[in-house]
Amino acid sequence: MTTRRHFINQISALAGASLLPTFKGLSSNDLQSISSFSPEKSALLMASDEDYWYQIQQAYTVSPQIINLNNGGVSPAPTVVQNAVERYSKFANEAPSYFMWRILDQGREPLRENLAKFSGVSPEEIAINRNATEALDTVILGLPLTRGDEIVMSKYDYPNMLHAWRQRELREGLKINYVNIDLPLEDNDLIVQKYVEQMTPRTKVVHITHIVNWNGQILPAKRIADEAHKRGIEVVIDGAHSFAHLEYKIPDLGGDYFGTSLHKWLSAPIGSGMLWVKKEKISKIFPLIPNDKPNSDNIRKFENLGTRPFMIEQAIGQALNFQLAIGNARKEARLHFLKNYWAKEASKIPKVKLNTPIKPEYSGALAHFSIEGMEAGKVEAELFAKYKIHTSPVKWEKLDGVRVTPHVYTSLQDLDRLLDGIKYLSTKS
């Protein structure tokens, strides 16, 4: 059994830049040892073990002057990932065309295999790219559809995805049927019903955002996908906010296509993403950037990006190792704990409204709140001006408030300061 002192020594080695080779050399047994710290504790109990999470927090180089609670936009990478990017960049710049194409490029296949294993899919279904928008636009713009075909999606889907589908609607005569839901909503039966109501004999694709970026609502993706497949409809899943955040494998969601950003919850380098396409469907999707075999069933046709940042791509491996060291179940439990820590208290403050469900089946780390009489931009600006708390103002559809997104490096002291700020602002509104 791993002792507490042994674990702290190991995780401290992960955190220190000068000890990077120690982390690089960790074996699978070492990673298992780290993830087995306090094996008598469940992930739920570990979620509130501040000694454990303090050590994880030390692996990041976040600003002590600014409290970053907008990790939903893009997360900082731990030191080990930052150092990997820097190391690979210096290496590549010794002779770029040689070291990038002939050396670093050789690391893509092992990385593909590791991402596939983590995701529960075949390596022949994984393409590595730059973000969720690129991944999902590859599918949205590459699917063979004809005039009159219908798409089902929600106005709460991510703007870039809405833009892509609306462009096809405008240019090609497709038709989008919007799901009419009001968030937050703690009723999966009703959510599924609302999606099914928009499916018709002409529906070809259902687009599902697994975690809604605006307020953190988790949608019942698998149930919606099952209903779509009963009707012969394909399913595209936006996993930008759920991958490496919730504990699942991609096939668990029941989709045919899946895209995500790795620079959010995996804490991979900024500008890294991933596309999954079910093997039998690869050949019919035209790549976003054309190549000589657009009808190929080889997933690599989606990686024809020209000169690419190899140093960013290869450092994804260090981020994946860091995720494995923590463990998916522990991470999900901790993120939900952090959200509840501040959100439950905020909901008790006069004039404050929580616009995100509390229960773990409906939300994870992301949450949205509003203050009566104050617009989103005003709340965000005041939190930063007085408390140096960085959040994200969200005014979208019926939501008008601030999104708060902690990460594994967020301390309870940070969230206490957030609550102080919310209490102060509630008295000013």
C-alpha cells in the first residue's frame, strides 16, 4: 500500500520543473502507485481531502495575484506540460524541417494509441487536431447532406457549431429544427422528449452538446442518441467540456462522431484537440482541409494541416499522464465538490440566483449565477476590479450572469473569496 509520504514525494516530483526527468521517467507502475494513494478512500471521500489536492495544486504555475475561475475557456497546463512544450520547441528549432518531420512526427502514432486507450476506442478512429471547433467542423461541413435534409440542435449549443450548421443551411438549403428547452433543467425525461419532438422523417443529424458551455448543464447524450438511432439518424457529440472532466468512454455516449478540445479539462497545451469518427463512417466524411484521398477510410486524412505545432501536439502525452495519475473518478468528484462548495452557499445569498443544477447527474465543475438588478458584464467587471477574480460573463438566450469554472488547482480559499465578492455585489444591486 502506498504511504502518504511516498505519494507526496512522488507528486512533488511532478510539480517541480527541475525534476521534470523524474516525471518523464514514471513507469505505469509508478502512475498506478500515485493513483492508489489512500486506497481505502472512495473518489467521493477524496474529493474533500485538501492535503491531497494541495499537492496537485503545486503542479500548476497559476498567478497568485489573479484568481482564475474561467477554466471553461481554456485551462492552464501543469508545469510538466509547459516544460515539454518548451523542450520540444527548442529541439525543433535546431533544424525545423528535419526535427519536426523526421523526429517529432514519429510520436504521433504512440500518442494516438494512448488517446484512444484513454477514450475507449480504436486508434484508427482518432485524429489529433487543434480544438473542438476544428474537430466538429470537420464533421459538420464534411457530412454528405442534400437540400431539405434536417438537423436537430439547441440554441444553447456552442456558437461555432451553430455558425457551421447555419452556414450549411444558408448555402445548401438544409433546415435546422431547434430544441426548445429552458436551462437549468433537472428532468432528463423532458430533455429527451424535447429532442425527439424535433425529429422528423427528414432529420439526418442530431447535434448534442454533452455539457452546455453556458451554464454547465449535462445533457443525457446517450438517451438522445439512442432515440436518434432508432429513427436512422446520425449523432454528432460536442464533448469540449466533458472530456477529461466526467468519467466516461466515448462509446458510452452513443454518438457516431465526437469532437473535443484537450486544452480545457485535460490541461494539454493551448491549441490541442481531438476528433473521433466511428470507423465505418470515416470514408463518407470529406476532410476540412482537402487531401488526395478525400474518400479514404483512413482517419489520418483529417490531419492534413500542413505545417503544424509539433511541440504542442507531442506535449499532449504529458498532460495525459498527469490525468492518469489523478484518475478520472477522483477528478470528476473533486470538480463537482468545488462547484457545490461555492454554489450552494451562493444560492442562499439574497438576490443571487443559481442557474445550474447541483446534482452530479446534471452538472460538473461549471456553474452560472446571476444577481438581481445586475447585468452579466457588470458582475464580471466588479468581481475582477475589487477581488481580482476572473470569470466569464454569459448573456445567452435566457441566461444573464457569470459563469464560474474552477479546476483541480483551485483552492477553497479562492472560492471563499468568490463568495465574499458575490455577497458584496448582492448588496450593491
